[in-house]
Amino acid sequence: MLEKNKDHNLGLLLKMLLKKHSLSMRKLSVLTGIDTATISRIVNGKQKAKLNHLQQFAYHLNTPLEKLVVAAGYDMGGGQEELKSDIQYSVDTLQEILQSFKLVDTQFTLAHVENELAKFEQYAQTEEGHRIIFEDFTKKIEQVGSVGPFIEQLKQLYNQYCDPTSLSSERAIIGSALLYFILSTDVIPDYIYPIGYLDDTIAVQLVLNRLAK
């Protein structure tokens, strides 16, 4: 359970990190894609920080996610369930959009994304999968031609994948998200723009969740 004193601790920590990196809340908003007013309410203890907020803060403020999670008052075990809940909410919302516009015939579920990631995790460990990631990731990024948390997270994952010091098990997990993004055989076709990339963002969050464990 999130307590008010923990909100206060998180606010103090975020203020310290913003000062350390010479960032304003508005600049952090631009980097993370989180509304400035939302950041202000979190910093001032007036709004509960979701775990996807904390992930963005951790990345752009160069601080361990666990430190922010603890400061926010999340139980480290329950925190993963909270993130899962946030992802499921995104899935449910996306399904409603798809049904409203009749864009796909199949039911979109979290299990679909997880199944595809499992396949790509195996593929990432093959020579062909490895080659596709190295040769096609930059091309796909240029093709999407956008910036923001989703793209920045992918770039960070790609850099981690290319790092020779990364564990092979981590590279396989990371590779699943990269292949999901690169290849057009994911659950929602990329040509349904921009909705076609929403399942990619969910895939990235699932992979970040696994890596955080």
C-alpha cells in the first residue's frame, strides 16, 4: 500500500534528482512524455506515481528503478503485480479501440503479446534473428520517424543488446522486444498507424518488467 510519507520521500528524491541533472519539470515532461501537471502532483505528493511513471523517471534521471519504487512506498513483490495491472489496463483500452473501429478480427489479449515474445525470444538466439536485429533495427527506427519514451526505451534496449558484457539470457529477452518491433508479424499490423505500434509499446513494457525481476 502506498503511504503518504512515502509519497513525500519520492517527492524529495525527485526534486534532488531534477536539481542534480539541472532539469525542470517541464523538461522532464518532454523527455518522458508524462504531462508536466502529473509530474508536479507526483513530486508534491498529491498523486500516486504509477510504475510506468517510475520507469521513465529512472531512465531519464539515471537512477535505479528499485530506489524510486521503494521511495514511492511500493512493496517490491507487489510492485510487479501493479505493473502487470497497468499493462493489462493498456491492453483492455487498446482492445476497445480496435473493436470500435473494427480494425482487426481477432480478440487482442495480453497472452497474444506474451506468446509472440516467447517465439521471438527463441528466434533472437539464432544467427538469423541476431542478424535481423543488427541490420534492421536502425532502419525500422528511421521508418517510424518518431521520438518519445517508447522509442527511447527501444534504443536503450538495443544498446544493451549490443553490449558484449550483457548476459546471454538478458540478450534473448531483449531480443524478443526488438524483433517484435522490427518484424511486421506482431499481433496488430504496423500499417494500422499509429495504433499498430501500441502493442509494441506493451511488448516493451513486458520485457522491461522481466528484466527488472
